[in-house]
Amino acid sequence: MSNSEIPEDCKILLDEFEQRASEAHVLGGGDELAFDEIVDPRDLRGRLISAIEIEMKA
């Protein structure tokens, strides 16, 4: 799915989520640090787009 195919409201949520994940990645510490060790914030956007694709096909 290209970025242009994603509904605008989903793009806004993806951008906000990616920004917050990046901030947690930069700040580190506590739960965020453990989270960062498991999931790279840059990979989260791709996973969310895949989930949106599945929902749009349903």
C-alpha cells in the first residue's frame, strides 16, 4: 500500500504514533527502553500500515 492510498485520518494517527515512538526511543529509560530493545520505532509504521491494509480489505 502506498502512502497515498492510506486514508488521511489514518496518516495523522500514524504520524503521531511514529513521533511518540521516536521520542520514547530518544529519551529511553524505564519501560520505553525495554520497548525499544524489542521494537524499532521506524518499523512500527510499516506494521501499522499492514494492519490498515488488512482492515480496509475486510
